[in-house]
Amino acid sequence: MANWQRGVMRLMRIPNHAVTVTVIHDYTPCYRRITFTAPDLVNQLEVFPTLWLRLWVPHPAKGEGHLSQRGYTFVDIRPDEGTFALDFILHEQPGPAGDWAKNAAIGQRLDVALTPARISLPEKATEVILAGDTTALPAINTWIDAIPTHLPVSVAIEDDHDDLAGLPCAARENVTWTWVGPEATRGAALAAHLTGSEHARPGLYAWAAGEKTLIKHVRSVFRDHLQLDRSSQFTQFYWIHGKATG
Ligand SMILES: Cc1cc2nc3c(=O)[nH]c(=O)nc-3n(C[C@H](O)[C@H](O)[C@H](O)COP(=O)(O)OP(=O)(O)OC[C@H]3O[C@@H](n4cnc5c(N)ncnc54)[C@H](O)[C@@H]3O)c2cc1C
């Protein structure tokens, strides 16, 4: 099958950058950080919270040599060392990116592409909510690094693993972390938690990312319960339960 995604990116003149695996570290059996060296790419990065890339991974089910793209969030960018890392959820369902990460080896090379859409905290923000599932944890950590320490931040993540204490969570004063166990409907428990929490308004900014149904629930809380307008909230779905990205 033709690599139409790569064709579209070429037409849009979006360049690819080669990156090489240098370190593989498992925080838990399901959460793996892979560090890449890519000095040219790292030196041209304009860093802002949630900055992500498109990783081109082999997709053998679509044909020999076929590459598919998947979104992953930059973490631990080190310009002096020319390195950055990506945190991978090693999910059970097969998928080219998750499978690649499970089998990654030092020295492996991949291509990545950038299509940054800048996001920043509104100047009027006095309090921040960061929510989602564990795919949003890398982005949440980048937010916490960027938000001024005097602003209170409430993090709420829906996940039922029993080894959550092993995950990398940015430490900083004025941040509360809440892990919410899921109910039958994905996102319902997270929405209930957010609805039951007290927050300052105006000045509240809310951001969320994760699975599509979960985000639908969280978006309703932001919009209908917290009554946040578009300038005070941002939500993005990162993946769809039971459906491959393409
Ligand atoms: C902007 C952006 C940033 C992202 N950042 C990160 C990040 O930093 N770290 C990260 O791990 N993910 C991140 N994601 C999500 C990641 O791109 C998706 O999880 C993607 O579907 C993984 O691709 P795959 O090839 O492994 O699986 P796919 O081929 O897309 O899907 C195969 C199967 O696996 C299931 N699946 C996919 N992802 C998950 C999951 N997380 N948990 C359980 N089941 C899953 C699907 O429902 C499907 O059944 C990000 C996505 C976007 C759009």
C-alpha cells in the first residue's frame, strides 16, 4: 500500500529528521522512556508545553517497508547534549508504535517530523487544571515545568494500574496529583472528580488530553460545569479505544 501519509507530508514540505535511540528506561512494565540523539533537530526546537512530534514507525501489517506516523510528546529536551526523550505507554493491543517501543534497541534509527501548533498559558490564568489519561502524563509534566510556581495546579489522571507510584511525575510546590480509578464508562470517574472539585473562577485554565470518549466527558465538564470559554480551555484526543490510528 502506498505510504500516503509520507506523500502528504512531502507535499506540505514538512521535513523528516533522523533520530537514534541512545537510552531505554522502564519506569514501570507499561511506561517506557526512550532517549534519542538528534543534535540538529534539538537545536532548532522552539520549546513550549505539550510540544509533540510525529514518529514514523514500521507498520508491517500494511506491507513491507510501510511506515505509519504516530504522535508522541517531547520530554527531557537537553540542548547541550543534543538529546530528547519520548515516554511510551506499552499498551496491550498491538499497534506499530507501541510494538516498536516494546522492541526498541540502542542504536536504532527512525525519522520524526514536526508540525508544531503553539499552545501557551493565557496571561490571565491564576489556577490550572491538567487532566487526562496516562498518555497525557508526558505533556502534563511539560506543563508543570512551564507554569510559574505561584500558580496552583491540579492534576487529575484516570488510570487503574497498581504501580502508578513508579511513574515520572514532575515535582513542584503548589501541584496536587490525583489518580482516579476508572468506572465502566471511560472518563466518567474523571469527569465526576473534576465536577466535585473546587476551583477559582475567573482565572481558571483547563487542559486535557487522552482517549476520545474520556475527552468527551472531560470537555463537557470544562464547557458546561466550569463554563470555560475557548480561550480558557483546550482538549485534544490522543487515541481511540479499539481503533488503530491508521
Ligand atoms: C499530540 C499527541 C501526543 C501524544 N503523546 C503521547 C505520548 O507522549 N505517549 C504516549 O504513549 N502516547 C502519546 N500519544 C498517543 C499515541 O499516539 C497513541 O496511543 C497511538 O495510538 C499509539 O499508536 P500505536 O501504533 O501503538 O497504536 P494504534 O495502531 O494507533 O492502535 C492499535 C490499538 O491499540 C490501542 N491503543 C492505542 N494507544 C493506546 C493506549 N495508550 N492505551 C491502550 N490502548 C491503546 C488502540 O485502541 C487500538 O486498538 C499522543 C498522541 C497525540 C495525537
